[in-house]
Amino acid sequence: MSLPDQQSPPVFHPEVQAPTQASRGVWLRRLLLTGISATVFLLCALLLVVVITENTGVRGAVLGALSASIAIGIVVPVFLWVDRMESEPARLMWFAFLWGALVSTLGAVVLNELGVAFFGGLQVDPAIAGPVFVAPLVEETLKGLGVLLIFLFARREFNGIVDGIVYAGIVGAGFAFVENILYLGTNYQEFGTEGLVGVFIVRCLVSPFIHPMFTVCFGLALGIIAYRRRLSSAFIPALGFVVAVFLHALWNFAAVSSDVRGFLTVYVLVQMPLFIAFLAILFWARRRETRLMREQLTGYGINGWFTPAEVAMLTSARERRRARAWARGAGGREAARAMEAFQDNATELAVARKHLERGDSPTIWAPREQELLRVVQQGRAAFAPQQPPQGMAGQGMPGPGMPPPQGMPQPPAGPPGSVGTGPHGMPQGPGRDPYRR
């Protein structure tokens, strides 16, 4: 595809078929896993409804769920913000949330009771043993198992630090949601509105990120080995798990062994600095992923696979939103989906190049790169230039196939010694190394 003329903006061509990437075997495997997961989640949900209503009553359960939803409205958007440059598949995000909310919570209810009974037989105070020794180990194991399953069965999607943070955070958010329903409803049942408000302040307003923060320790560790892929890094997940259990135990110990003043002291001196460090990690991870994506896509742009305008759009969350909004205005929902697919495939292309540059399984990632280059070019055809513009749908929005905005440099003539013709009329293209700087 040659570089479009400056007077030819893209329009949506619905007759162009969107590229397909998943084979029938992949879809059947995905359908089977979805069916198994849905069955497990449904059974856990039914059992949890019984457990919760027995402990809280119907009114307490409803009030607890409404109150706990406020914390979810705080926590989940933060992890979606971290993930906005390389959005994870909705099916995996829902799996993470439901695993935390249903499987982990139900398992914790059962295993915590068994653990407390065990320590009770050892003449240990169950009021301390349960929260400090049993709950942290049980709950972090169950939450971490959900993250580990995604890591093992969705390796193509779990390929870096941000992925580990996001999946772990969503698992933790799901767990906290149902656990908060139990605590809020039980306190309402026993102490009325005053008990509900007190627990709501502590769990939903003061510490809504506690469970996600613990689980992120393990998810971050898995993300590191997903990125590095070295045997020398194999100990990192174990270290992340130990840190998660320790921080969880420290938090619970402060809650059960201190009065209000002691708890606030621990919160200010220990938990607040940890929370600030947690936020710093989120900001760092997001900026790091944006930088890596810009570096990889710029390399493709130098070799003619993207225009400078496309690179600018693909490496900015704001410009991505504007591009999708333009597409929706130009061609409706179908066009918006096509634009989103173009953006997602370009992001996956940057991930594939990252692995190739580090020498990770070239027999896997080199064909993946070629396939993504194909679907990116095929997807761009849906936005081929047509008539002279009056701006892009009146917005002047640069999208796939658009010429660079005024003042942005034109694509170079190609690297010295390159051969062939690339997708923008540059000396580079399929069948050769698509990425030489």
C-alpha cells in the first residue's frame, strides 16, 4: 500500500473483511475452557450465596454488596488505566475477577475454618492464629493460583510486567469484593448501621487496594519471568509469594492485636508507605510499557510498516480513543471494531518484536510477527484513502493510512542496503527482515 496523498483521508470500507487469526482448533479449545470455567464459577456462586445469606441475612447481603461495589468502582478502573495501552482480553479479565470473587473466596471460607480448627487443637489463640497465620497463606495461595493459571494457559497474553500486575490486581479486586460483602453484611447483622459504616470506612475507603496490592506482589513476579524468560529468574515467583503472604500477615496482625491508635500507627508508618510504593510501581509499569511500545513501533515505522502519524496514534492512549471515536463516526460500530483490531494487532506486533530482540523462542515469535504484519496491513485496508478531505470527519483525526499531520516528518526512503518495496512504498517489505534500524 503506497503512502496516501496529503489530500486523501481514510474512510471506512465495510466490504473489506477483517483479518481472522484464530483457527478452529483454537476456538474449540477456548470454548471448552470457557464451559469448564463457567460451570466451576456457577457452582461456587451458588454455594457462596448460601454461605453469605446464612451469615448476613438477605438484607445484610444486599447492603454489603452495594457498599462493596463502591470499592470496586475505585479499584478496577485503576488497573484498567494501567492496562489501557495493551488491553487484555475481556474473557481473561472476567476470568481473573470471577476466580478471585468466587473460587478464591469460597476456598478461603472452607480452608480458613479448617486451619483455625487445626491451630485450636494446638492450644493457640484462634483469634490470632486465624488472621495472622492461616488466612494470609490460604488466601494468597488461592488468589495466586488464579494468576498462575492465566500465566500457564494464556502465555501469548501474559507476556510482561504490566500483564502480571493487571491480572493479579483484578483477581485481588474480585476477592476483596466478596470478602467485603461478608464483613459488611455480618457487621450490619450484629451491630446495625453503625457496624456497617465502620467496616465500610476501614475496608472500602481507607484500604480498598489491600488485597489487590498483596496479590500484585506475586503477579509482578510472574510478569518479570514472563518478560525475562530465564531459568535464573525461576525463584522470583516464590519470592513474590512470600512477600505477599508476609504483607498480608502484617496487615492482619495490626488489625487484630492493636487498639484503634495502634492500628492507625501501623497504617501510617507501614501501610501508607507500602501503598505509595505500590502506586509508584503502577505508574512506572505503565510508563515503561508505553516507552517500549513507542520504541518498537518506531522501528517498524522507520522500515515503512507504519506512517509517523500511525506511530503517534498507536503510542498515545488519548489518540487511540480519538481514532476509535473517528472510526465510529465514519462507519459506525463495525468501523470502531476494525480500528480497535488495528490498534490491538499493532500492539501485539510490538510485543512480538520485543521477544525477538531478546532472543525468546524465535521459532514461535518470528512466524507470529509475520502473521501480525499481514493482519495489520489487511486491517489497514478497511481505512483506505478515498476523496479529498474536509478534515477527518470534521475532526482532523490521523488514523491508519493517514498522511502525517503538518510539521511531522515524512517516512524516510528506507535503510541503506534494504531491498524490495514496503507497505508505504519504502524499500522494505514482507519476506525480509521487517525490522532493521
